[in-house]
Amino acid sequence: MYALELWQYSLIALGAFLVGLGKGGLPGVGNITVVLMALALPAKASVGILLPILISADIIAVIIYRRHAEWRYIVKLAPSMIVGIVLGYLIFSRVDDGQVRFLIGAILLGMTAIHFYRKWLRRHASEADTLPQNPAFIGGTGILGGFATMVANAAGPVAALYFIASGLPKYAYIGTSAWFFLLVNLFKVPFMVDLQIIDFASIQFSASFMLFSVLGAVIAPLLVKHINQKVFEFLIWFFVIVGGLKLIIP
């Protein structure tokens, strides 16, 4: 499908590996994958190539954490997420590669802002208690997340904002997220096919990198034990910001 140079192959393989790390318990790395894919491939194609890799990692996460999902939170968020996906689909069909690169960069920077807002909420838990029951918060989170996932495969921080604000404990959060993103990503496939950025050839291309995502998911628990979490998170978000700016600035 693509005649890749070594640097392109390396970026895509690293991106797939980071997908696995993210699903295996290292938060934030998924957004770096979005940057790497958009730098290595045409922007619109990168979104379609990444989706099957994400689904493969989602399946592993569901197998491991399937019993920990809190389905009522998935049901609450799903309708507005679907609206956001449809909006993203309508916009995606009307933009070119340069505009998609800009959208991906802007969404990633926006997700970074949401990530730090989420951390602020966690430090002020009493102020966040009423958020999960607020229809405007649920609807806004879902629409933004749906748009972000359709255009850039980058809804992680938005969904995390909702699930963490809902007070889900660790394993319930992981299990709920695993099921939620598997269902969302599967729901997106027909839209991607209609946009002609997923076809049999692109799925074959994606499949050639799935082993890297599986490897990442397997070794993630081992890495978590030995990495200083604060330093790790700082580096992750630093590179996301740099990558986002690189996609936005010509």
C-alpha cells in the first residue's frame, strides 16, 4: 500500500507499540501515537490506518478487564458520543490532508488542556462531585469526544475526564474504558469505510503493525513498576504539545 522509508516504518511501529502501552496501563501515550502516525503518513490515511491497530489493542484490554466495566456510565455517554462521531464524519469528508493535520494538532492540544483540567478537578474533588450528573457536562463531553475520536482517534482524555469525574475506582475505570473504546472504535469502522480511508489494503497494512501493539500491552505492567510516573507523564505531554504544534504550524 505504501513504500515506506525506514523513518516512516519506525514511527508507525513505535506508535503501535505506544498504543499497546496505553491500553496496558500507561496513560497519555496514545496521543503521541496520533502525532507519529500523522507525521509518517498522509493525515487522512493515518486516521484509517490507526483505527484497526487501536481495535486490536482494545480487544486485549477487554479480555483482561472485561469483568470490571460499569455499563451505566457507558450508556449515559454513548448517545452524545454518537452525535459527535457523526459530526466528525460530516466534517472529515469535506477537508483535505492539510486541514486534517491542523485539526489533529488542534484536537491534541485541546486534549492536553482537558487532561490538566482533569488533574485540577481531581485535586478539587468536592467541586467535581456534581459534574457526572450534569446533562450539559455529559452531552458536551460526549460530543467533543465523538468528534475527536472520529477526526483524530484522540478521545482518550475526554472520556477519562467523564469517567474519573464519575468517581470510578481504578479497575472499574480501566474496564469501563476498555469496553467503551472497543465499542466506539467498532462503531466508527463503517464511517471510515464510507470515507474510503479504510479498505482491505489498509487493513492489511494495519495488521502488519498489530504485533507491536500486542507487545506493548504485554510489557506495559512491567514498565509501570520501574518508571517514575511524574517524569513519565511530563515527557508524554511535552512531546504531545510539541507534536501538536508541529502539525498546526506549516
